[in-house]
Amino acid sequence: MTDVTASVPVARGGARGRGRHRSPGDRIYRSSFFLLVSTVVTAGLSFVFWVVVARFYTASQVGLATSLISATSLLATFSLLGLNNTLIRFPAEREARNAQISQAMLLVAVVGCGAGGIYLLGLPLYGAKLEFVRDDWVSAAAFAAFCGCAATSMLVKSVFNAARIPEYNVLIDGLTQGAAKVAVPAVLTGLGVFGIVASAGVGYAVTVAVALLVLRRRLGFRADLRTRGTRLREKFRFSVASHVSNLVNLAPVLATPLIVLNHLGAAQAGYYFVAFQIAAMLNAVSTAVGEAVFTEVSHEEARFRELMLRSARIIAAVQVPAAAAVVVGGGLLLRMFGAGYAEHARPLLTVLAIAALPVALNTWACFALKLAQRMRHLIAANTVMATLSIGLSAAFADRGLVWVGYAWAAGNAVAGVFATVSLVRGQAMSPNTASPSAAPATAAGGAAPGEFSSRPYFDPYAADDPYAADDPYAVDAAPYPSHPTGPSLPRSRSERPAP
């Protein structure tokens, strides 16, 4: 593909290097920044949400609600089916982009609702204290709907990332969802435990509604259920493999707290939870940069090596001083939760902060493997990480909480080295989707014969569409109607006049 900045006239987007027309390297910094800010805002407002909930509900109600809300998040993650990665890595061509997004959202929402229903049916086996949700059909239907909304809200983040406008995730997934959740708990106290769950569910629902509105206004999105050209079937194996990889990667996060609880008791489990949450903010740096470079390389595959090396330098420049700061100031952070946390969780937090470096290596290498579509190696790397982290934690947890941190560090270090070696030995830092025969087409910004264009979807009415300048079929951008009538996409290629 061509560099978008090289084909966009200055008159259409202002000075070169500004906004969406900046260089790929600059976009990595910008996208990483907004993705990290979105994570911080979401975490901050979630903290405020639980503070508000604690003021209006009893401790027992909060305890039951956390189980249901955690289940909602987990079921939503299961329901993504890897489509969040497919929408970024393999966007459909312009004419089918609406259909690709529509069908992905519908599928994820339906699977999310179904997963919520199955979870409720199994409550007698693993959650007898939560059966009150299943016994009331209104609560049961609402819980299933919340699972569907939660899954859809996660998927929409990928749509904004694919369009290279991650700042909307800060406004929608961060601020909008957080504000909606914080505003509701005091009003729903009469529902008891389900009032807390419904507060979170309202946040998911509002997020989806606002996201759909923004997609329509900002990207010209229209619901479209036609199946031709969406690439969802074509890339089904990629979706499944990336989904399996994500679930395997999630396993230690779910299993380790249970190991700590069973081996060391509830108090130590609490110390572990707080220390790991602080470390998770450190790990968010490498994740944000990884998601940013995943988007950029998906747009410009020819720059795979350059952008991956640039992202590695960004991660190192931010992750090392951040980890050092937590190692030095970890005691002060833990004192915010109480003197007991500073005393018992400080050694673990120090280990987890240092472990942020191998976590960053593993995260970076796994994003590279995913971009190169080396999915077997990706799954193997995450399996190594999960097996070592869980196995070593179970074996050495009795020696103390800090040994759980050592297990986490060891699992990520070995997996990171494995993934990096697999990457370097496999394709010399070049994605396997590119081939010499495809070079002429991609160099001109189009698709290789028999392939769909991987250019992202943008509103053809928008004056800052970077593709309108080199697309002879694009709708004229001037004037820009505030409420466009008719279809938002150009006509099909068979109906278009010759350029």
C-alpha cells in the first residue's frame, strides 16, 4: 500500500504531517497515547463507580455484584470470537465495509446474549448464591442483554482503531461509559444486588448507542447485512486462532487469584489483587503501543519491519522508567490502600513491576506474530506463558506471595523469547501476506488480483478522507452536507462510469 501522506494534497488536509495525514511513525505515537489514555480513564472511572456503589449498597451486595459483573466481562470477551482483530487486520473494501462491521456486531451481540443465558442456566452448579438473577425472568433477560451490549462495546473499539481515530475510544468507551455507570447506582438501590449489575449494564448499553451514532455521523456507517465481500468467512481461521490465543493469554489472570486464595488465604488474595492491578497499568503501556502498531501495519504492510522496530523503541522508552518509578515508589502507592498493603504487597509489586519488561517483550512479539499471521506460533507462545505462569504459581505459592510474582515473570520471559525467536526465524520481520506478485498492486494503493482492498473505511463525504484524492470513484467532498441523503457509500463498481 502507498503511504497515505504521499498522495493527499495539502489543500485537502492542511499542512502535511498534521492530523490523520501525519507519517506512520507519528500515528503510532498518537494512537498509543489515546489508547493508553482510554485505559487510564476507564480504570479511573471504574474506581469512582465502585466508590459510589460502596456508599449506597452493603458489602455483601457488592460482593455478589462483583461476581456477576466479572462474569459479564468474561462472557463478553469470549463472545468477541476474534472479530475485533479481523476488523483491524482485514478490513473489507469500501463497498463492503458497512456490511463487515454490521455483521460482526450482530454476531458478537447474539453470541454475547446466548453466553449470558447459558451462564444463568449453569448457576446451580457454580453460583447457587446468584440464582436470584435466573429466577426472575426480567433480571435474566436484562443480564443476557447486558452481556451482548458489553461484547458489542468491546468490538466497537476495534472499529475506531481500524479507522485510525482512537481518540473516540477515550470519549465513548472511557468517559461516556464511565459517566453513565457512575450516574445510575443511587437510582437503582431498590433493586438490591441487581441494581449494581444494572448500573454497569446501562453503561454498556449507552456506550453502544453513542458509538453507533458516532459511527454514523463520523464514518457514514449504515447497517448492512449483505454477505458479499465482508471477508469474515475468508478470514474465519484467523479470527478463531486469534480468539483462542486471547483466551489462553487470559487464563493466568483468571487462575492465579484462585491459586493464591486456596494456598495463602483471603487476606493474601486481597494483597495480590491490589498489587496486580497496579502492575496492570504498567502493562497497559505495551498493550497500547501493540494495538497502535497492529493498526498501522495492517494499513501499510510494506513498513512492517520499520514500524515494529519503532514500536519496540517506544515501549522501551516508556516501560523502563515507568517500571523503575513503581519499584521506587511502590510503597507510597500501596499506602493509599492501607498500611497492611504496603507491608505485605510491596515485595510482590516490586517483582511485578520488574516483570513488566518481559511482559512487554511477550506482548510486542505476539502482536508481531499476529500481524505476520503466524497463528500456530502465537498460540504456542501464549500456551507457554499460561502453562508456566499457572504451573509455577501452583507449585511455589506456599512459599509466599512474592513467588507468584516470580512465576508470572518467568512465564512471560520464556514466552517472550520463544515468540521473538519464532518471529525472527520465520520470516525475517516480514508479514506472510505480502508477496512479490502483490507488490505492484499494493504499491499503487489497490488490491492484488483476486483480493479485496485492505484500505480502511472512511466517510466519502468527509473533506479529510485521505483516500478521496487518489480514488477516481470517490464522491466529491465539496460541499460537505451536514445531513447527507441517499446511500453513504459510492455505487458498486459495475455501475460506476469509467474514470
